[in-house]
Amino acid sequence: MRNLRRFYIFIILLITTFSNINCTHQKCSNLKKGFWKAELFTKDGISIPFIFEVICEDGKQVLLIQNAEERLKVDELIIAGDSLKINMPFFDSEFMVHVTGDSLVGRWTRIYPDHTVSMPVKAYYGIENRFESDTIANKNIAGTWDAIFTNEEFTDTSIAIGEFKIVKNKIYGTFLSTTGDYRYLEGTTNGKELSLSTFDGSHAYLFKAELSADNNSIINASLYSGWSGKQLWTAKRNDLAKLPNADSLTFLKDGIDKLEFQFKNIDGKLISLTDSRYDNKVVVIQIMGTWCPNCMDETSYLVPFYNNIKAEGLEVIGLCYERSEDFEVAANNVTKMKNRLQIPYELLIPGSNKKGFVNESLPMLKNFLAFPTMIIIDKHGKVRKIHTGYSGPATGKHYIEFKAEFESFIKKLLSEK
């Protein structure tokens, strides 16, 4: 019995030792643990920087991509010699890089149904700041700004609200628009110049601008996005700036007060609002897609809220409009999202996210504008509210206000007879 006990102890020690070797030597030998600065390069050679940290978790290598307060966990890494493939958790994108000691070189590829877009990437070990600057962040940038974005031909214009704060000499903030927010932006100022960037596996953004002499205008500003995207923008300080009411932008056609549909879930089963599961329930419909970062933010909020309140009579249905028109491909992407975010409610696949298809599949809607859009239905099947876009956690007080209003409205509907 004593020898058997010693044998078990030996096996446990061997497994523990091997796990440590896996993490500190075999599995993690290609990328040193600690902070790395990465740079994605546009077709014009513009650098879009971001920071990631390499850690070991449960015996395997994990990356934490940092954007302000966000830590995006990336845990699907495939090592082959000095080559490394990194699959991003969402959005069909991946890195293929060659690792040499304190640096890596390769490409980031964004995969679409009919094409791919690829950008060169380099990364350097031991750097924690995404922008080089010895200057304390200019506190005059903090506040709220009316912003206008336009393409270089001045044929397409959109409005947004920029909100920035200073945290330990860094600038954190985002832009809010009627279709959603730009998520977590982080940067600094170097003299008069403003630099902000973000990378989440879908978006690679770099904002460059100058602050005017009177500190009330942002000028000479550009937004670089992905391989070839570029917009011009300007902004004026306005602490009272507000967007249109998100509950007034999309609505039902005249004479219609209910939503009707029947779509397949990821298992191919047809699901309808008339199913018994939704009888006498308050139902939240998410119009979403796995390719949409704001949709991921909305889902990350809805999952715990639903779990906490479903016993009181709440249901949620996600309508996933995917990039691929192939049902199996779309279902696979939705399944991966379901598993990673631990989504307990039904996810249906009405079709693709091509322009006009939401209105085609839900013909009772008018003026559909954005993914995500949330439709709230009462116990009698009547649509009571349609909310366009989503102000996620990067928007600070707007996120807090949205949650308070949404939760209060849901509880009101649940209390109705």
C-alpha cells in the first residue's frame, strides 16, 4: 500500500512538472512571457500599434490583447518550430508569424467569404507603451467633442461624438455613433499631436490629429482602418453633444405592432415566436452577427442578465446575419460564438448580412440601420421598443445609462399582466 501511494505521488509530481515544462519551455518557448508591442502596417506603411501580454494559463500559452481597460483573451495558438499561428476568437481572422527571440514578423489576415485581406505585422518584446512619447498627455483633450467623419472624396459623411479621459498620462476614449461605438481606444499626445489606436481581431484603427491653439478644435485629422481604409475627420469641443434617441431610429411599418418570423437555429430546427417556449414571455430579439464587435459586447452583457432573470419570464433570441450565405459555414461560426460566450438562448440564422437582407427577412421593419439592433416584445407579442446600435462598456456613463434604462424597462414589462 505504501509503495502504491508513493507511485501515485510520483505520477502527480511528474504531471505537474511536465505541465510546468509545457508552459515555461516547450509550449511557451516561441514567445517570451511578458509585454509585446505589435504594429500592423497599412498599404501606405502607416503603423497601427497595439500591446499584448503573453501569459501561461492552465499549462498553455495565452495572449491578452490590451485596449484601454479591455483584455481580449486569445487562447488558440498553434506552434510549429519557429512558426506560430494565432487564431482570433471571433471575426475570422488569424496571425501567421515567424518568431525569433525578442521579435516576430508575419501577417495578419482577415478572412471574408469571397476574399481575404492581409496586413504585415511586426512585434517587439519588452515594450508596454503603444506610442513613443516623453510628453505628459495633454489634459486639454479630455471631454466631449462633436466629430464629423468623411471619405477623402467628401462624398460620404457621418457624425459621431468623441469622449476622452486622461488616466495615468494616457488617453482613453471612444467615438459614439448612431450605429454603435468604436470600442476601446487608447493613446497619447506628443506635443500637439493626438494618437489613438485599437485592435480587436476585427478592427485595426489608428486616429491621428492635432489640437488647435485654443484647445477647442481637432484639426488635420485622419482615421486609418485596416489595410487601405482612410477617412478624414474634424471635431469641436461640445460638452452638451448628444446623439439622436436610439429608440426612435428603426420602427415598424404603419399598422403593424408584431414581429413574425420562422428561421433555422444552428441545429437546423425551425424556431418561431409562436413556439410555446415564448408564450406569455417578454422576448428580446438581437439582430446581430459574429463578425460585429458591438454585437459581441451586447451579447456579453445580455448573457448574465438573461441567466439572472429568465425565471421571471424573460427570453432572448439572437438573429445572426452572417457574412457567409452557406448555412453550414454560418452555423459553425455561430456555434463557436455560442460556446465561447456560453450563450444559453436560441441563435437563429436568417441569412446573410448583405445590405437589404434584414428588411427582406423581416419585412415589417422600416429604416433598419445597424448591427446590433434590439427589438423588445411584451408578453402579448407586441413590439414595445426598437433600439438601434449599442453603447458598450467603452462608452462609460452611456453604457451605465443604457443598462439602467434597459433593465428598468424589462422589469416593467415583466410586471405587466
